[in-house]
Amino acid sequence: MGKLRIALIGGLSILVVGAAVVGVRTSTFAPANVADGRDVKLAAAPAYDLDAAVRHLSEAAQIRTISNQDPAANDVAEWDRLHAWLASTYPAGHGAMQRTILPNRTLVYHWPGSDASLAPVILMAHQDVVPVTPGTEGDWKYPPFAGTIADGAVWGRGTVDDKGSLVGLFEALDALAKSGFKPKRGIYLVSGHDEEAGGSGALAAAAKLKAEGVKAIYTLDEGSIVLTDTPVIDGPAIMIGIAEKGYGTLKVTAPAPGGHSSMPPAETGVTTLAKAVLAIAGKPFPLEFRGPGASMIEALAPKKGGATKMAVANQWLFGHSLKNRLGAAPTTAAAFHTTIAPTMLEGSPKENVLPQSANALINYRIAPWNSSADVMARAKEAVGDIKVDLAWVKPPREPSRVSSTSSQGWKWIAAAARADAPDAVLTPTLVVAGTDSRSMEPVSEDVYRFMPMHFSLKESAMIHGTNEHMAIDSFKRMIDFYARLIATSTG
């Protein structure tokens, strides 16, 4: 009986101590190394004509710089038209900056700073837009390339992705130039011509800057937003992308003898391929609470409070259940592992012919802690002795490096964003898609991905979709944000 009592007392002691540890860790928890920018003194945005700026976005949306899957289908004259329009619409900005048009029609502007010893900044927004799916034009509330101004917004393909940013940057730069602003720190504006089709323009621009010895203090491009109904907190969050996933498409090929479908062998190329695809998809990368996704949850948890904050603050105890919760929805799970998505299948050209080769394409978005080599090794392990060949469709793009959340560049961006959304939670995030900014890593200390638009999850679905539109309120926020950021970080 004495031994039982001692055991019970010991067990209770452990529970009490454990509960105390959980309580203390929960009450004192705060995200690590995420500067809030409160020590930054923001410059004021110069005056500008918002009505004229809205008309300018409408005009830009009418210029059809559409990046098609086949570049030969592109109307390159539309890029020339956009360049001429920018020059005539923003004379003050063009008077202050030196413009270079690369042979592929990517733009590089440079506004020299008065102090050459200061590292410059790089601002980015691409020129091209995605096509409108043929046959869906009638689904739009207003024609997709009319740039209609209605219902408190500018409607049209590219108004959000990414001509809103491009025009917003020029509005800010032009207003600063008109106000007599003289930067101490140099400013580069890089506008790729083909972000929606691979980003070769940004690569060429980065090569040019590297050859010139440029090393920027920060780069800012599109990639994330102020999300008004952020998961976890169901409220607003300033989500600044500090990294983006890698990208690669694996081709799985199952060779086979072929023949007539009336006399099939025990296993055809199609069945072999199916086994291989299922094997690869059936060996997913594990969810890992690490990297920018973990930083995001850690920044949101104090706002949420309760069980969420307790779980995040005490991962030693609740780590498994936390990962299960994050993995429950694809939208959140994507930030915590490398994703595997079989997307295309190819077999026989005719229904009664056994293919001599069956192929599948599997698209991967590679987490920052993985590499394309990890992906290939895992796929090979998954297929084992299944008779298939594995090869990359094209050289994969590795994940970006993770940028600092305490650097001066981060602080400037955070402060400019907080000025517009003071009640929103400031959080780093992982961009699961790709942007041109990844090409700037060799010429920039840090790379960030953020546009100060206020969107709900539902509204964000219009990007690349039907009824894309830029709310005038969001557009004003964007111009003010860029003007404050530029004046503060380069003045």
C-alpha cells in the first residue's frame, strides 16, 4: 500500500509539474525573431490624383500582354505598346530613372541614389498576364480586357496579377519624383515580361544586375497579401512571404511491348504506370512543423489564444496533434511539406491499341527543407522494382532561401504595411507558388513577397480566374504603401 501511495504521489507530482510547465510556456509564448517595425519612422506618402491613377490602371488592363503556353502565340507588339504607355503616362518617373529594355522586353529601371555606398533596393512587378480561358468570356461581369471602372473597382485580367502592382509602383515613383524626392539609396524597378510563363526575363535582369555589381538590401515582389479572414485567427493578417517553394515535374514512363487490345498480356504499360503513380503518391512527404509555415502559425497563435496557443507553445507535448490539425486541409498542409500532384497521363493514341509507352507527369512543390534530389530519391524508393523510368521534364527549380524576419528590409516593409493595417497580425509566410523574385537571390540580401491588398480567401480565388478586379480602396492602399516604403527605405 505504501508503494502504491508513493507511486500515486509521484504520478500526481509529474502531472502538476507538467501542467505548470504548459501553463508558463503558454502564458509567456511569443513568436521568435519577428520584428514588428515599430522602431521605423515612416515617411509620408506624397500627394497624387487617385482618380487619374484609377484611369491609368484601367488603361493598362486594356493592353493585352498575354503570356501563352506557346510563346510564339504572344503578340509582342502589346509589350511595346505597354512600354510606350508607361513612358507617356509617367514622365516625371521616367525623367528621374534610367530605363533599359532587354531584348526579351523585360524592363530594368534605375533611379541612382546620392550615396553610392548604400545598398540599393529592388522593386518588382511583372508585365504579363495569363490568358482568359476560351469560351468563358461571357462569365465575366465586365469584359476581361475592357478595364471597366465600376462598383468601386477596376475590372479585367491582370488588374491584380500583376498590373495593379506595376501601375501602383509607377504612381508612387512618379509622385515622389514630382515632389522633388531625391533618394540617397538607389532604386531598381525590375519588370519581367514572362513571369506567367517561366520567368526568363527576371533571370536575364538578375544577370545584368549581377554583372554591374549590384547587391540590394532587399527585394520586394508580389506573392502574398493582407488576408482578412486568415485561418487560425479568422481575422486580418499581414502575410509577408519570406520564401517560396521549389518546382519540378517528374515524368514516369512505363515501356511496354504494345500490341492489339484483344490479346492483352497479364500486365500492360498502363497498369504498370498506374502502379508506379499510386506508389509515388502513396509515399507522401511527411508534414514537418518547421520553416516559414511554422513561423506563420507561431505568429498567429498568440492572437488566437486558447488551445491553439497552448499547442504551439508546447510542441514537446502537443506536436503530433498540432501537425494532424494542420494537415487536415490542403490549403494549410501545403506549407508544411513537399506536395506530390499527379496531373497528366498519356497512353495509347487509340482505344484498342496497347501502348508501347505509357507516361505520367507528377508535379512537385518542394518545401524549403527538401531538394529535387530528395524528391527523386523518394520517388525511386516508392516505385522499387516496378519497371518504370523516372526523369525530370526540365531541370527543377530548387526552393528559395528563407529571408530574415529581423533585417532592416523586413522592418521597413513591416512598418509600411502596418501603417495601413494597424490591427492586423504581422506574420511571415511561405509562398507555395512561384514569383520572379526568386531570380534576385544572387543580387539581394533578402527577398520578400507582399502586396498590400486586402482580400478574403474567397476573393483571392479570382486571381487567374473569372472576374479579376482591383478594388479602388486596395489600389489606393497599394500606392500609399509603395510611396511610404520607397521614401522611408531610400530617403
